[in-house]
Amino acid sequence: MDGQRYATLEEEPAPAYDAPGVGEDVAPNEKVRWIVQESELGQAGADGDQDLLTEMQELRRNPHGQPEWKETGRWVKYEESIEWGGDKWSKPHVASLSLHSLFEVRSCLLSSAVELDLDATGLEEVADKVVGSLVQKGDLTAERADEVKQIFLSKHSHQYQIAHPEGKQTVGRPACLRPNLSPVHGGEGVRQRGEKAEMSHDPRFLRKLSKKTEVANVLIGDADFLERPIMVFARLRTAQIFEGVTEVPLPTRFVIFFLGTTGEEERYHELGRAISTVMADPVFKKIAYFSRSRDDLLAGLDEFLDQVVVLPPGEWDPTIRIPPPASPRKPGERLTTNAQAPMPSKEKKSAGGHGDTSGGPEEESLHHAGLKRSGRWFGGLVDDIKRRKPHFCPSDFKDALNIQSLASIIFIYFACIAPAITFGGLMGDKTGSYMSTMEMILASALCGCVYSLTAGQPLTILGATGPMLVFEEIVYSFSVENDIEYMSFRVWIGLWTALYCIILVATDASALVGLFTRFTEETFSILISFIFIYEAIMKIHKLGEKYPPLEGFKTNYTLEYNCSCMTGNETLGLMPSELTYSTCSEDFNGTAVGKGCPPLDKSGDVFFLSFIEFLGTFLIAIILKMFRTMPFLPTKARAIIADFAVIIAIICMVGMDVAYGVNTPKLLVPEKFQPTRHEDRGWFINPVPKGLVAWVPIAAALPALLAVILVFMDQQITALIVNRRENKLKKGPGYHLDLLIVGLLVAVCSLLGLPWVVAATVRSMTHVNSLNILDEKTAPGEKPKFLGVREQRVTNFMVFLLHGLSVLMTPILKLVPLPILYGLFLFMGVSSLKGVQFWERVQLLFIPPKHMPDSYYVRHVPNHRMHLFTICQLVSFAILCVVKQTAAKLVFPIAVLALVVVRYFLKYVFTPQELRILDDEMPELTKRKKEDGEDVEAAPYDEKNYLRPTAVGDQAVAERFRPLNITTAIDGSYPMQYAKRRMSGCSTGGLLPHVENSV
């Protein structure tokens, strides 16, 4: 090959950034921020949103003495290396690098050849331009160019091919091993993005990568003919798939080629790890995509080094692999300059978050959340309809086409049918059987189906609640005492309640929900969760009283369960071993005598098996629900098991109940479609029967006021919890529309003689959790990212359609023991506690300070102040419990409203910043930062705007944990004793000596 042809390659001058403030003396993070911002605005001509797989390959000799590139490490977000001797990938871990290797990366990048937007369609063309750039720069002589090119084009060996040598067929083999498809001739081994791959790769690893993933190939090696190391950083203008080069068939965007002198393989290995780790960094990745010159790359690397934290060599073991963090730092946080966001002024917003927010960004948030007064009649309702109309068809139905929806339907059906039957039985006792189980099932089916098809937030589950049961009991008692027709009186109350709901919708009264902060929401939520837990435990306790265990039993007693056939005083034999029961009674006219004769007293067995089923359902469901994050089985199998956790638990426990044959209490479902008191009433209630007192319709307006408070509180607090920002709902809420539909359904149920159903908090939360979507394209070692919820109407509709068909499924439902449903209650109560800050702070009361988690509110609020706030909330919670369980339970909704007043007076006890951290407003109404979770929900960071300020309180943290700035040392201002010991290398000024400190 003619080496002179490389001399014709000329390096094109790179355009400079014209952003204001970007000059020679600008700090690296400032320049990086402007580069990223300009690229986000689309001025850099590149995408940059791709994920990047960095693959490091080192030059080795195969058994035949030929050079080949052997894969030794890969980075998606965290490092994975080959376990030497085990021939397998290590667990993903945070890369720990030597400080010297990072200095050496900068030195090499400072003097290396840089090719940005390289035009090449074939691997050989890439090799020509890479080698040509080295010749043009003077780092490589033309005589050695061919040898370097041959090394660059050497065969590639990947770990998956080594571990699966049986895949030797043509389809699935690397292109470099096929005689008819060579990657070094005419670009035949090159494919564009989207073309079908025919190579051997790990399909499980490929499934973890997004479709937009591109590859950075880091090639590290040595050659005995070189006098000094050479390096090229190349970025392709158009990503190309080079078959056989990469581990998976993905397009290559970057090629970093380093070739050093022989004898320093370990040093080059660490250099390769450092380069790969830098390329995997999300901020530097954007710089690599958008850089226009070498200076931009150096600025990105300097910003990376600014974030480095040095660990002293004697303080930790560098051989220990650091596991990936549960909540990694967001890239945008590194690029913010102002570490403190201004607090809203007192004129606009008080410490408690109540007050006018007009004129700011929160106003727009309130408007879109449907919690701001529109200023016109039914304006909120109209906005809700406009917001939801575009999603109604086909999105609200098509989005349910997933196996997760099927699991949710079955799970929520059992979660709802059990309370419906339970509340139905209790209501029959409280109302003289005017409304019982049949009426409750029909009300749930009718209202649930209508609500799911028309509501603004169809994820909300309707059902019977405790306050409504108490209200029905009071109305029935009042009717009996005053000789009033109960069902007719109830019709008028329902009609008045519906009218009040219409008035509330017309006046946009749902905007008052904006007064509810986390303090009110979580206190109410925890109360409902504990009610489920308490009721589940009490139900199983009552079973123990109904079926008591064997009393007076001692371990040294011998149990005798014999059964003999007696005729007079003569014993004919034991049954059933010697005689059958029919032979004894029919042939010998005998009588079965003994403790082992049927019927046996198995009351103790009933309780113990019921307790096992109760506890087994809870444990199986709770363990399998966590199966998604366990290391067993492939990812897809874990996801299916987690989705069907409750169904698996129910099937297992029903099978055990059938196998043992113990007569445990079973689910009771009505077999005929008729009112419970069909002789006294029909399916339509006449509001003006004969003998109706004239003042009854007017007097019904007074108890309707209390009823509308119950409806409003249950419906809107549940809606707030469902629509919280943490759930990442995309289609928007419908507070006004939902309240209108519930009010109209109350009127319909009153005329049909059915119980009223409203939003059920725990069942709605469980429904939302059952439809959570986790990102399947997670990098190895990365925690699955929560993407949102499957927002659709089908699961809600099917759940209540099955409610209506329950009468036809009586033979199947009769097999389900009640203890299994009690275990389901316990599971729902416990699982709904997850992620509730109030519950987390209650646990902190019993944890020593040094063992407390590194949560945002733990960092920025003194412990005694945090505990004082928790105690105030606990006292409020205890008062609600007392009101709920005593004769004062009718005023329970008013007690919940009183929490708003309590929260208001807390501003005189706590500082504004403490309240802002401990008790943010509802997520729909504020921009807060949740530093202790996987999502950054607050204003401090937006991927599309890196200039936004961070949250209050971050400034102290930033100062305390400010990383060591080592860029000045890189530029030459390091100590003189190091300058005298400089080593030869890539940089024209040499390299820093090896430093034992680890990064």
C-alpha cells in the first residue's frame, strides 16, 4: 500500500461556539452547560438523546499467534468486566479508577488526533481515515501506516461467542468469520440502522438496550514497532453497524483507538477503563455528541474531573466493587450554577402553601390540574371534558392491551368483591335487610361500569366505605323512630345530595381541594390503610372465637379416634378398616360408636387452616410482588410472576383448602337476582308513597348536607392520591366531572334502592399500583425506572362487569375461603403504606440518628424538629381513629376537614423551610424536589433546561460535598516534586506518575 496517500488527508477547521460567555477563560462546567443548551435548542445538528453502549476491547494474541480484539469490558451506565477464569460477566458496579489514569486520559486527548463527523460507510474506510489522521498529525510514519491499519482491522472476539461456541452456523456468526462477508473489503460487512442483523449476540442483553442505543468502541492495544503511544478519537457523522465488531448488532458512533508501546499492558488497561467510564458518563456523552473541536471535548473532560471525589488509599479496599446506587444523581444537577431557588414571597405564598399563587408557574399547574377556579359556571367541568376527550377513543381502550391488565382485572376483582359482600352483610344488619349483599353487588356493578366509561379519572375504584355505612345506619334508625318510610326518605336524601353535587360542580368547588397538603392526605391515607389491616386481623380473630382450638389438650395424651360397630353390647369391628359404615347399619343394624366416627369435631382444624390460609395469602402475595427485583429467573418471567402475585397466592391457598377438605368458611354469594326483602320492595323505590308526610322531602335536605360532605371528602381525597405527580399520569384528572358523575349515581341508586358507592381509597391505590409500568430497557445493574401507569378504562369496567356476573359464578366463588380474602385485605393495607412519608417518619422515631436513611427531609431538618412534626401528625391520626370508632363517627368527615385547620396553625410552630420540606403541597400544586426517591419531581431540574435553579437547602449540601477541583493540576500547576518525575506518554508534556488514590 502506498503510504503517501495518507498525507493528502487534511483536518478541517472546527467551527467555534458563539454562545455568550463561552471563551478561553470560562470554567469547564460553564462551557459544557452552554454547549449542551445550544445542542438542546437544535443548533448543533445532532440528536444526543441516544443511550450509549461503551465496549472496551484489548489487543490479544490468539492460539495461532494472530492479533485479535478481545472484549474485556462494557458500560451502559455501570461497568461490567470479564471475570478472568470464570469466562462470564461480572455484576454491574460503579467503576473505581486510579487518579493517574484520568490524568493520562486528558493528556492523551490533548495530543491525540480528533476526527469529528467522520464520513465513512465501511470499516476499511474508517481505518483509512483513522490511520490517515495519525499520519497527517505526524504521530505515525507512512511506513508504519499499513501495520497499524492491519491491527485496527483485526478480528474481534466477544464474550458471548466464547461462552456459546456451538453457534457455528452461518446465521449467527460474526462477519469476520464468514468467508463470503468480510468487514475489510468494500464495506460489505456494514449495515445501516434498521437492517436485519445476522450475527451471534446475546439476545437477553440486547433486550435491555433501547432501540436508539449506539456504540462507542474503545480499542486498546500495544505494538512493538511503535516508539510512542498514538491515539485517535473519532466520531462518525452517520452511525454504522459493523458486523463482527460490536457485541450486539447496534450502530457504532464513536471509535477511540489507542496503541501504545509494549510492556505496559496493565497501565493501558486502566487507561481504557478510564476512557470507557468517561464515555459512559451522561454529561460527557452529550459533549461527545455535540462537540465541534478538541477544546469542547477537553471542557467536557474537565467538568467530569471537577465532579471527581478522591478516596484515600488506606480508607477503603479498591478490590471491592461498589454496587450501583439506588438513586443516582441526575445529570442536570451537575450543570446548575445557582444552588438556591428563591422562596416565594409571603405576599404570594405562605409557609403552609396556602394563598394566592397567581402570576407564577404554579398557576398554570393549578389550571391544568383542574384545581383552579375557571371564573364561569361549570367552567371546571368543561375543562375536564376537553382535557379527557382526546384520550377517550381509542387510547383509553387500546392502552389496556397488555397481559398486565388481565392480572389487574383478576386481582382487583377479588379485592373488590370481598368488601362488597362484607359491607353488604353489615348493611343488611344495619338497615333491616332493606339493602344487603345482593343490593351491594348490583350497586358496585352498575356504578362501577358507568363510572369507568364516563369518568375523568377511570383509575379510581368505587365501593362502599365505612362512613357511608354509618350514615345509612343513622338514617334507618331515624326513620324507624319517627315512623317514616325508610326507603322513600332515603330517596329524597339522595336527590338532595345529587343537587348539592351539581351546585359544587357549577361553582368549581373542587378547587378547595387545593387546601389539602401532604399532612392531610397522608394522615387520611394511613388511617384507611390501618383500617384494612385492623379489620383483617379482627376477622381472623373472630374465626378463632367461632372455631376454638381443642381445649385442655396435653402433650402426653394419646388421641383415640377409633370408630367401632356396636350391636347391643357386642363390638363387631373397627370402621372403616374392618367394616364399612353401610354394612354396620344395614346388615348388622349396628351403631357407630367412638370419637373417630362421623361427624368429627374439627373446629380446631378450621381455625388453624384458616390462619394458615390467611397468613399464606399475605406472605405469598407480598413476596411474589417483590419478585420483579429479585435475581431469580429472566426479567420477563419475573415481571409476569410479580403481576400475577395475588392470583398465584389465591390459587395456591384455594388448592390447599380443597386438598385438606376442612370446612373453612366460604364466600357467600346470592344465587337469585332479586331484592333481599323482595316481599316488601321492588327494584324501583317510589319517592311519594301513600302516607308520605309532606315535610319529609324538605327535611331530607338537612341530612343531605352531611351526605354531600361524605361524598366530597371520600371522592376528592382519593382522587388527589390517585392523581399525585408521583404516579406520572399523562392524561390528566377530572375532579369536577368525577364529582358530577358520582352525584348523579347517588340519585340513581336512591331510586333503585341500592347503597351509595364512592371512591374507595385503598382499592383505588391498589388498582393504580397493579398497573405500574417499569422500564424493561434498563441498563445492567440499574434499578428499573418507573415510567407511569397504564391509564385506561378497560380494567375498571371489567372488574365491575364481573361483579354483576358474580351471581352466575356462584359454584366457583363458593370454593374461595374467607380467610384468603382476609389475607388479601392485609396485603392491600400493608402495600399501600409503601412510599408514604408519614409512615417513614414514624419508623424514624425508633431509629438512632446514625442509622437513619439519607432522605431529603432527614438531611435538611433537625431530628428533634422532624420528630415533633411526626408526633403532631400522630396525634391527629389518633384523634381520627377515636372519632372513627366511637359514637362520634358521624362527624368523621368534619374531623378530616379539621386537619386543614391543624395544618394551618403549624406554621406558628415550624419555620417556612421546615414546612416546605416536611409538608409539601399536593404534588399537583407545587414543584418540590424528592431527593430520596428515584424521581426528581421538583422545579430544580428539567432535562430540557439546565439553567433552572436547584431547591432550597441544596446550597449547604453542595458546599459540604463540593468535589475536589483538580483541573489546575492537569494544566501544569501540580507540585514540583511531581513535575520532576513525569513519565513519557501521549502528552507532549508527559504524564503524571501513578497515584494510589482511587476515584
